Amino acid sequence: MSQDNMIKLECTECKTVTYHSHKNKKTLKAVRLELNKFCKFCRKHTPHKETK
């Protein structure tokens, strides 16, 4: 997997980067990914947004 497809997912509540993932940049050009994930710092499920 190439590094330019890697993205960081940041918790919207505590602003910590807790997940790394990848996405297809050909199909999802200008869309910022947002997923519900478990944050171990908040200790609950929160929305995580893609960062640069």
C-alpha cells in the first residue's frame, strides 16, 4: 500500500489522532471521510474526521 493513500482519522471531541486508514483517491476526490469510531481517550464512540 502506498503512503499517499494513507489518511489520519481525528476524534472530533478530543482532537487526537487515533486511527490511520486508506482511501481510493480516484473515487473520493474532494470528500473528507467521516466515520464513527471508538476513541480510547474519550472512552466512547465519537465521529472521526479525516485530517491532512
